Amino acid sequence: YFGLFEPRGLLVTEVAAGGPAQAAGIVPGDVVLSVSGAQVEDADHFQGLLRTVTAGEEVALEVLHDGDRRRVGVRAAPFGREAALALAASRWGITVREDGRRKGLVLAQVSPSGPAGKIGLAAGDRLLGVGGERVDGMDDLVRAVMRHSMHRALILVVERGGRAYYARITL
């Protein structure tokens, strides 16, 4: 596929508007083959490579673009709260709000066509965990989004009607 002999790399499916990838000319459909010389095996490996990068650092990426390999420099930007919440909205189909009285986050909106909506999650449900990690507040959710944003499926712990249950969303 994509002119590659082996199934390696990371297929870019979306690029944040105004973000470092867009500034470097990366577009959906590109395949990231390496990060600072380290070959990308899959999405989890790519995310692990990015964890070693600090904000402001210039990272060399090898990218397959329209069948041609090219090297681009990307300056790593901090992953802020707004970006994480926007990613949760676009990838998972949820927006959340803090309750203040109890731990966890209340699902404020659930897109019916998004991954969370497709499995029956609804506004008013309480998000207690993401990917095996407790979510007590917004900071926990931001960390979870950063850690799990590249995964194809995700286990959430959700409370409804006083009962907690596991919910698997496919991204």
C-alpha cells in the first residue's frame, strides 16, 4: 500500500488547523515513515517517539506524500487543554464539563454520529475513566487524550444512573 514494501508508518488522517504539522505541509493521506531517524512501526510506536520530544524542539520527519518521500522539519508545540478537548470532541464525539460536586466529568454533549454516540452514551453520563486511567477532572482527561489519541479503540468507564460500566468506543 502507498508504494511501501512493508506495512509501516502512520497514515495521517487529520491535521490540526494552524498546528505544526500543517505549517510543515503535512496533509491527510501522508504517511509518516520516521521521526528523527527512527522508523515508525505503527500508531503506538509513533506516539512513543513523540513522548521523547519537548515543546519547541525541531523534529525531522520523513513523510510519504503523493508517492514521494520527503523530509520536513516540525517544531513541536505544547499540547494544551483546548487542543485536547477539541480532539476529544472530534475523535470521540463528546464534550464534557466539570460538576464540582463529584469526581469524573459530565458528558455535556454526545454526537449521535460519533463513536461515543454510536454505542449509546448520552449527555448526562459521567466519565470516570479512559484507557485504564481514572478521570477525576479536566487535567486527567487532557492527559488521557494525549496518551490515547492515536488508538483505534478505547475503553471508557462511564456512570449512568448510579452504576458504573465499561464502554468500548471504536475510533
